[in-house]
Amino acid sequence: MSMIECRQMTKRFGDHTVLDRIDLTVDAGEVVVIVGASGSGKSTFLRCVNMLERIDEGDLLVDGKSVRQRSTNVRTLRLEAGMVFQQFNLFPHMTARQNVMLGPRKARGYSRAKAGEIADRLLERVGLVDRAGYFPDALSGGQQQRVAIARALAINPKLMMFDEPTSALDPELRGEVLEVMRGLAEEGMTMLIVTHEVHFALEAATRLLFMDDAHIVHDGDPREMFENPPSERFRDFLRHVRE
Amino acid sequence: MNFSWDVIWASVPQLLQGAELTAYITLLGIGGGMVIGTLSGLALAFQVPLLRWVLFVYVSVIRGTPIVVQAMFIYFAVPMIALGFGTQLTFSAFTAASVCLALNAGAYITEIIRGAVLSVNRGLIDAALALGLSRRQVLADVVGPIAFRRSVPPLGNQFIISLKDSALFIVIGVGELAQQGDRLVAETGRAIEVWTTVGVIYLAMTFTLAMIMKLIEKRMRIL
Ligand SMILES: Nc1ncnc2c1ncn2[C@@H]1O[C@H](COP(=O)(O)OP(=O)(O)O)[C@@H](O)[C@H]1O
Ligand SMILES: [Mg+2]
């Protein structure tokens, strides 16, 4: 069964159509990088998958569950997908460990001990065990984003979504975040990644989507698309990003 | 000008009695104000339909009228209005003062809480929802704690204002600190000594309150 299936999915803000009759299927294990100009609808697309936005027409199935079906529980559906934001959005009143524990504790209903075990394992994995007791404001941007990845993984999602995870970071801090993401991709995690990191897309992605003005205009192999840009529009975009 | 320490020592017991009353009124006032203000502030932040307008009127009336008028209205006008509806309503000046201060502080605290809740970054709420938390959990575990921490400094400010405002209940004759001072001056004619002592006692109380708030701020990491 496919992890994500969009059928003529449409999203509007007022009379502004942000996603226009999108058709897309993403299978388990795919690492999909989404690129496109600012305002083309990339963030909105990810937010629809997590039901942070409601779609207006068509359908969107996450692991077989429709976001439009009344019987679909919003919270259950959100547990299917972990989300990482450009601005990290760590809870400032909680330590790194508490941030990671919150999902398991509250959304999964695990005991404090079990949530703590999960947090310790994931902080270890993102290389931050020694920062477990730190509050977000005492961490660098790169460290904060790694905690945010651990937090998203802690609810044990089947799918991970990243919305420009390195855009708010200084160039020298991006590598540590991309490294963690690469590790996830290698382990076979299904991923939807909005990013302009061309190198990462070339190395880790199995598929590249180019969004333009509410549509997915290209959908193909990253290497092929970079070597042979399928349209003038995409060529322009690449030139823009590489600068 | 002659300044007499004896007058001061003689007036201290009576003034401390007044200070005790001031403390009670203030505690009841800010306690009640916190309950009213927290509930109303949350209702405003979450835009509870009908309540929005009721609370808008409440906050506007309190902020738009002097507390002296509010006290007079509660103590003298409310019983007469009640009588007009055929109810005998009697309460002490102390009750009137405490209720008045609670209603007054409540309006300002409403605005403080509303502002603090709305100041919580939308991205944090999205992050919590994305983890699968319910709306109630998002409020209890993320929005609430952050908003509470942010509201501590302005709340401390409001508590001190309320403490000082309680002196205005002199107009309904509660017998709090300011009124005790006024009585003593009438009896002894020693305005300098008495009002200085009254001022020092107020200062000690506001200072204590400020220190308590500072301590809470320190322990809580303001965000
Ligand atoms: N909450 C919102 N209300 C109204 N318009 C929005 C909202 N969120 C996004 N938009 C609009 O939708 C379009 C797509 O936004 P977004 O998905 O954030 O694009 P991208 O992530 O590709 O830059 C933009 O024109 C943006 O202004
Ligand atoms: Mg975006």
C-alpha cells in the first residue's frame, strides 16, 4: 500500500488556490525531495498531510487513511507522520529530553520511564546525549534542529516530513542536520523533504518533485533532472538555487 | 517644625491593624482577580463566541472608570439596585472593597493573560499538534506554561498597583491602612509623622510583594 496518495487534491486560501488538483503517490521507502519557488505551495502540501491544513477538494490518503473520512481520527493520523520545521519550534520551557519525551508521553500515552528510554535512544542517535538536560536557548541552531528531528521520530512515525530544515541555519551547521537525515534515508525511512540542498537531493533522494504555482510540474529521478533540466522554468530555478 | 518619634511609636499599632486589613483586601482582590482574569483572558484568546462581547464590555467599563467610582457604586448603589428588585442585600465595606478590587484587577489581568496566550508562537502549537497532542494537551503542556511564565512580570506589576489602589477604599470607610492614617491625623494633628509612617508601611508591603514576584521569576526562567 502506498504511504501517501493524493487524488485531485485541492487546497485554497480564500479564492487563492495553493494546491491545484494534485495527483501523487508516494510508496514506503521513497525519499522524495520537493523543490520550487517560494509560495509555490510546498509547505502547504506537507501541512495537509498532517492535517494542519484542511484540504478543500479531492482526497489525500496517508497510509490508507483519508484525511476527509469522518471516521479518521486526526490525532491517529498525525502519529503516522513526524514533522520537522524550518524554525525548529522546540518548546522553550522544556529541556531537549523533555521535548523528545512529550510526544511519547502525551500522544502515545507511554509511562515516563518508557518515554525517557525513547528520548535517550533518539538523542543518542542524533548525537546529543550530552545535551539532554539543556534548554533550547542553550543549544546551537544545528543542535536544536537535531533535537527537533529526535522529537518527531519519538512518536514512531511511518513517514518523516521536513520543511526546509536547514534554511534557518548558518552554512557550517547544516551538515550535522543533513547527516542525520541521510542516516534516516539509508535506514529506509519514507521521507518528504522540502529543501534547496542540491547535494543532499542528489545523494539521498530517490525522487525529485518540482512545484510551481500550485502544481507538481516535474516528477522524476534527481540525477536525471539535474543533468537534463526538463524545462526552462526548472533550469532557471536551478540557476537561482545554485547561486 | 517639630518631629516626634513618640507620635510614630504610638501610632504604629493602629496603623498595623490597618495594614493587616489592607493585606487581606489585597490578597482577596488579587486572588479573585486571578481567577476572573485567567478565565476571561483564556476566553478572549480562544474567542469564545458570546462571552467575547460580555468580556469586552466588562474590561472596557473597568478600564474606563476610576476605581473610586467603582467602589462607591458597589457599596452604595448595588444594594439600592437590589432593593429595587425586591432583594435585601447587605454586605460590609470590607466585602465591597475585596469584590471591587477583584473585579478591577480581574479586568487588567484579563488583558495580561490574553496577551500572553496570544504571544505564544503559532509554530509551537503546530509542532505540538503535529506530535499528535490533543487541543487540551497543547493548552496544558505548551501554551499554558509558556503564557504563564510570560505573564509573571506584568502580573507582579498589577499586584502592586492593586495593593496601592486599596488605599482608595478610604471612600467607603473600610478602615484599611490609609484610613487609619487619616483618623490618626484627625486625632493628633501630626500629619508629618503619621503620613510618613503610613508611606513606610506601604513601601514595606509593596517591596515584599515585588521580592516575591522576583523570586518566582528567577525560579521559572522567563521565556
Ligand atoms: N494560512 C494562510 N493563509 C493564507 N494564505 C496562505 C496561508 N499559508 C500559505 N498561504 C499562501 O499560500 C501560498 C503557498 O504558501 P506555502 O505553501 O507556504 O509556499 P512555499 O512553502 O512553497 O513557499 C502562498 O501564496 C502563501 O502566501
Ligand atoms: Mg515554505
